[in-house]
Amino acid sequence: MRPLTEARLEVLGAMPQLPPEIVSVEEGLHRVTSEPVVSSHAVPPFDNSAMDGFAVRAANVATAPAELEVIEDVPAGSVPSRPVGPGQATRIMTGAPMPSGADTVVKVEDTLSVDENIVEVTVATSPGTALRPAGGDLAAGQVIVEAGVRLTARHLASIATARGTLAVARRPVVAVMSTGDEVVPPATARLKPGTIRDANRVLLRSLLTDFGAGVVDLGIVGDDLEDLRSAYAHAAAEADVVVSTGGVSMGDYDFVKQVLGEQGSVQFWRVAMQPAKPFAFGEIDGVPLFGLPGNPVSTFVAYEQFLRPALLTMMGARYVLRPRIRGTMGEDLDTSPEKEVFVRVILAEDDGRFVALSSGGQSSNVLSALASAEAFAVVPVGVGSVAAG
């Protein structure tokens, strides 16, 4: 069996790079930056008020009370037309530009209205209070996000303050199919003996859509050589990556091996991991191909350990693996010491520590335990048994 780390490195090293494209900020979610994203101007672009109140000269409100002449109103979106002189104030709203001459803002709660043109400041206010300086968030030309970052809503909000477009890797397009005569669509009204509903395409389509990839759904392909040849050729013509489930183990009717041997350069591996030990990888008509196991939990684990990191690598991401945390087992585990085992667990917290408990049956067909899980407890090769605690 091949070590998981070795197999994954070979997969990632074989992935081509997707070309960059320019998109609007609104289209950037889950995309990977292909170059540093730089601010086109200072943010904020002008000195402005951080609250509703009065823009004044700090020297005039160093002690309180102090009466000032109100010379102008400046709501957000407008521009002051008069400078603030000694003994004067401009009524200002949050976000409005600061008038020249003013160097602080007295919040409205710290004032009393004497008449329409006179305000009394009741609290002494120091210079720079409630004033947001130009460039206080970003300077013009400052890097907002480095290259190779997968963009979240938080990144996009910051970018949107400073520019309208950015360069990102093109979205990967993934062709997905399930194989096997026993597999039928989920909407099948009544199962015939020997058939099962197709969970794998539902799983993969959902994972890929959530990831942000384009999906070409080729449906279910039965155990027929010509149908398989046609489906794989169509997949390679339409997508950047081809993914099929089933037909990569040792069964007599696994025609997938024969077809892939004819149309591409594909290796069939036994990876030292559980679930998802049988795994096929290579290319078909020059397009990367992933042959995932037919058991649905194995499909999910193979997606997480191979396919998702591969797609991120194609997009130029700097980080392609999920983060790991340290935790404690809340029960005994007995696994194979020959494999890296991904135990589906739920997490509890005990005195600041994460405690992991099995989410249910660990067989590779038990989707209910996967649906309940919050994490994998990863048991390294050579360990096998893990005692509670």
C-alpha cells in the first residue's frame, strides 16, 4: 500500500494550473487570487467623522462648557463648503468628510442646543476624537490580500472598499459520474432487488458546488464498455477534471479499469488509508482523472484527501489541506495500524479541550454517521489502538 502523504504529493504535483481572469469583487467568493490585490486609493479616501456630532477645533473645547457658532450642516454623502474657524462648529453626520480647520468631533450626546445657530459643548474633547483619518485602514498601493489566497466574504468586503475588480484563477470545471448497474437515481420510486440509490453524485455535486467549482453531471453509467468509453471521452472534452465513483476495486465487473487503460494513463493504487483505500489517478485525453471508491463514505474521504486539495492546487492556493486541531478521545478506538484512519466523530468541550466521540458506525457505507460527524479523528499509521483520554 502507498502512504497517503506520498500518494497525495504525487497527485498534487501532477495538477495543471488554471489560467487567471479578471472578475468583479462581487464574483470573487471562493476564488483564489492569482496576484496580490492592491488598494487603488486610500481607505477611507478622506478624513471623516466616526459619529454624529459637531466638527470643531479642539482648542475651543479643551474645557467645558463652551458655546460655538454652528455654520453648516454636512450629512454623509455631501462635502463641506466652509472651513471651521475659531469659535465655530459644523454639524456633521457619521461618514461625512471633515471640514478644513476642524481636528476633532464632539459627539451629539455631549452637546446642548442653545438655539438654531449656537451649540453648547458640555464635555471637554481632545484632538482627534471620533476622527477617522484618510488612509487609516489602507494606504494607496497597499496589498490587501496576497496571491494564492482563497477569498472569503471578509476578504471581499475589504477589497470592495478599495477597488472593483481583481485577478483570480478561473473556476475549475469538474465532470462527475457514478458507475455500476446497481446504481439508480435517488428519485426512483421503488427499488428493484439488487439496486441502490445514487448518493455519490448528490454528495460530489453538493461538495463541488459549495467549493465553487463548475459541475458537469454525466449521470449514472452502467457496466457497459461502450457506454463507459463514451462517458469518459465526453467528460474529458467538457471539464478540467474528471471524477467517477465505483469500479476501482478488484471486482470482475469493474469495467472502469479496462476503459481507463484504453483511453488514458491511469494508475490504480491501494493507499494506506481507511476508508478509501482503492483509488485511481491519472489522465484521460490529457485531463486529470480521479477514480474514487464506490462506497459513499470512501468517496467523501477521498474528496477531502485528494480531490479538494488538487482543485485548490490547480487554482494556485497556498494552503490546500484542512486545518488540524489537537483533541482527546472520549472512548477507546481500535483501528488498523497499517493505515491512516479517518474516524467520523462529534466534538465536545471539556475544560478547554476538545473531546472526540464516534458519530456512529464506521463502515464505509454508513452515511448516517458521516451526516452526524463534525470532524475526522485522524489515527496515524502505526498507532491502531487509541485509549480513551
